Amino acid sequence: MERSKYPLRNLRVINFGWVWAAPVLGGTLGDMGAEVIKIETRKRPDIVRVLPPLLGEQPLESMYGHTTLRSNLGISLDLATQKGRDIAKELVKSADIVI
């Protein structure tokens, strides 16, 4: 997406949120031009990724996930490790908004 024409184009959002409100908010901010980075862990993906209806037989390919997490970048971090926490802290330092 070419973000230069959107009102939130200069914002970076780090989204740790889970379930419904945070993914919807992240998608909306992304639609308005913000760079939204969704942080998840493989051990506990956002529930919107696994809610039916699924798109085919692929795990983590939920219609809700594709709809609510649109306009998001994503990274999987293990926050139980020091490396994962260090990366998360660096991302938070670079953010304008943390969800």
C-alpha cells in the first residue's frame, strides 16, 4: 500500500493486543496509513487466526484473521526468551502507539 496519501502515514503502531478489539483497531489504523506491526507468539496466536470459518484446510487461515489483521505487518516473538524481549523492547521504543 502506498501510504504517502493517508492521514496516519507517519505513525508506527506496535500491537500486542489479542482477540477482537485490538486486531480491529490495528486493521483500522493500518487502513488509515499507519505502519502496524502485530506481535504474536507461535505458542499462542491471536484467536482471530483460528476462528471458523477457515479458508481451506490451512491452520491459522481464518476469514476473521484475514479481515481484522489486514494492513498489518507481523512478527512472531517468544517473549519468554531474552532475545524475544529485547526485540520487543526495540520495537516499542520505535513506536508512536502501543496496543
